[in-house]
Amino acid sequence: MRVIKFGGTSIGTVDRFRNVIKIIKERKKEDSIVVVVSAIGGITNKLIAAIDLAVKGNPGYKNILSEISSTHFIFLKELVNGKYYNETKEIIEAIILQLEEKLKGIYLLRECSPRISDNIISAGEYLSSSLLTEALNSAALEAIQLDASVFIKTNSAFGEAEPDYEITDILIEETFSSIGEIVIPVVNGFTGSNEKGEITTLGRSGSDFTATILARGLKADLVEIWTDVDGVLSADPKIVPDASTISELSYEEASELASLGAKVIFSKAMQPVEKENIPILILNTFNPENQGTFIGKSSSGDGPGVRAITYLQDLSLICISDISSEINLLFLPRLFGAIARKELPVILLNQSSSNQSICFVTLSRQISGFIKELQKEFRHEISSGKIGKIICRNDITVVSAVGNKLESHSNLLRKVFETLDDQGIKSLMFLNSASHKNVSFVIEKEETKRTVTELHKTFFQSETEINVRSVINGK
């Protein structure tokens, strides 16, 4: 058995939707399958925008809801026929009516709780899974729609819910055991429910997470994630157009790439299947013949080497200097206490061996008021000269060379330093990770494209190309 997930771009147009049906038909010939689907591309963002307008008392939310309704009725007309049309039409109308009532309530109250927000933004997946189920039935493929909130049970952390695997595994087995192998279950991604039955959402990569949760519960042989690129690439193709597809990655390598900027799959989505050693295959809906990227327990690239160049943006660098030896033992607990109170994620951290200075990188969007809080927390130490400056730099980028066993290959580290030096790129902070799977450094945001491009040339340009260039330059 395999679990197959299609993202929003994969079903973003009627033609793309038809292509997904074709892929499902081919996969069904090979194996029993379960299909997980995201909302149609752009719908989730429109639902969020509608909530924002309603909270502000702007009636423009009605226009957005009208656009959402129109999109789904266009898809319905083109993809669903016969006896399935009217039933699907009624389902879509009911969902749109519920959205209208909830948004009107937000508009009147000028507020929206996380619980109501999750209920609204999960509607995109209910709509798309309804369409896909009946489109498959219209194409003579027997399908059944299953509601993920019935069997994926989570805590009540709305927006970032975590599954209760003990209960979820049991409910998945109970739900799917009665479904015949000939039937294709279609599941709405991104969605769960808490112990009260309230709708929750699973956060970033939520539909991928749904697929891997299901794969764990069903003890599937494989998870296929269908997206709009040929797998995990050696760099962002928007910056490096000739970036190559990485054929194999270990779970650890893929997780490292995800946490440092690669957007194909997120770390959280890999956790359920990594424990069960269920592999993931990343494939391109628009290029289904491509072999994609295989993610499993180990990879053919287990030897030392750089696998990809990644980057993270919209970050801030905070540096605290001249920390007196009198207070440095108590300084860190107080600093991390302030970070915890603001729930700031620490992406990179660097401190001197004597604890006299410390720098860390966090998300810019979450830093509001934090510097003032730090200054308040350490006001006595600052006024007495026991702490020097607290400096914050925004608009920075963290660039990482991600690979395996980097600490055992000093030549790789040398190449990173030399590339930056040759290009005159100044690093604001440098860190070789404890995992030895990345070398990361902080640069000004405006240097991102040049840095990623030059590092990719350094590590991925073939020896032939280098030799040809040497001959041309007369070296």
C-alpha cells in the first residue's frame, strides 16, 4: 500500500486536476492507494485574507468568498458529471454557506478565535477532497471521501496541532479496515480534531503531515508527495536555474535541509514515517516520468560531502557583547528565560568560549518588543557596565551548505571560506553545527543570490567544466 499526497499547485487548474486523476489511475494499477489532497492552490490564502478583512469590519470578505465559490463551481462543472454532479454541488453549497455564516459572525464581533480560524481555513481541503472524490467516480474509478478529523486526533494547539498517535493509530485502523482494496479513499489534508471534536489544523506542510500520519497508521510501504518540482534540489531553482535533483537523502539529511530553508518537505512531516522506516518519494506532478527524490533510512550519499545549498530569510541577528565574568553564569538562564517568554525560535546560536559575548538568529516577525524586554531585563547590568551593547540587525539571511560528515572533510570547509573570501562576501556570524551536517553563516540579505550561486558553483560544477574554464583562462 502507498499513501499519495497532492499539493495545491498540483490541482491548481482544471487541466492539472485532470492530470492528477490520470496519475491516480496509473498508481491504482500498481498498488492499493490512499489519496491525500490539499486545498486548490491559493484557496487557503484567500480564506485567511477573508478572515483578516472580516476582523477589520471590511465587507470585502464577501468578495473573496464569492471568488472561492466561483472557483469550485468551475471545477465542478468541468470535472464531475452524471449522478455525482448534484450531490457534489450540494456539498459545495453547504460548505460555502457555513463559511458565509462564520465570516459574518467574525465581521459582527470584530474578532476571530484560533478555534474558529482553524475551522474556516480547513474548509479548502474539504472542498478539494469532495471534488476529487466525485471526479474520480465520474472517471469510473471507485472512490470514497473520508474526513480526516474523524480519525486524526490532536491536542488543542489550534494552527499547530500535534497528533495523539496512540488514539489516531487505532482510529485509522478501524476506519480503513472496512474499505475494500478496489476503493480509493480520498482524505482531506491539513485537518484533525481535538478530544472535544473541534477542528484543528496541523500547521505548515499540514497535508504532508496527514499523509505520513496515515502511512504510519496503515503501515504503508511508501509515501508519495506530489509537488511542482522534480524532488529536492541542490539549490533554490529561482536562484540557480540549473540546480540538480538529489536522487536520495536520508531522513536526517532531509530534515536538516527542511529546517534550513528547503521547502519541498518539512521536518515535522517526516517524523511519523521515520520511526517506522517508511520511505518518502518526492515527485513532480508536471513531470511524472522524473525519478524524483527518495528519502529513507540511509542514502547513497552517506559519505562526506555537500548535498545542497539552502537559505533562510526574514531573520534578525541579536548580539550581546562585553558580558562581565561576574554575571556570565547567571546571564544565560535569564536570556533564555526571556526568549522562552516570547516563544522565539533560536535558529542559530554562537557564543564565545568565555561567555563574554553571545549572538543568535531568530525570525524577524516574532521579534517585536523583544529588544526592549531584554533592555528591561538587564537594565541594572547595562547601567553598571556589566553588559555592553545589545545590537539587533534585521534583513539578514542564513546560508547553509548541508551535507554529511562535514567535520571529517576539512577541504569542504576550506572551500566555503575561500568562496566567500574570493567574492568579497562578509559573514556576520559563522557556525559549524553540532550535528556535522551543515555549515551555516549569516550574511546581509542583499548578498543572498550571489552567495547561493557562487557556493553552488563551488560544490556542484563538474570537474570538466572547471577544466574547460581553466583552459579558456589560460591557466
